[in-house]
Amino acid sequence: MERLRAFGRFWYDFVIGDDWRIAVGVVAALAITYAVSTTSTSAWWVLPAAVAVVLPTSLWLATWRRR
């Protein structure tokens, strides 16, 4: 049972890491990419747009907390 807990802790730390907001942003971006790809619209732009939103937001929150 301890190995199973260690395995779960590893994956939680690997996926969530330091900021759960980034993980939520990545999952949301992948879901939106999938949703857009099922339509006739090109979906290549979703992930770069998500990075353009999630990365500055995460950096702003990290620097804002330190003040």
C-alpha cells in the first residue's frame, strides 16, 4: 500500500507541481484544442494562445505573492 501511495504522490507532484493553476490551464487548453479540432476550424492556435495567457498570469501571481 505504501508503494501505491508513493506512486500517487509522485504523479500528483509531477502533474500539479508548485502551482495547480498551471495544471488546470494545461488541461483546459488541451480540452479546448480537442473541442476545436472536432469542428472544421483549425486548432493549432489554441495551445500558443493558452501559453500566452497562462504563463504571464502565473508569473504575475508568483511575483505578486512575494511582495
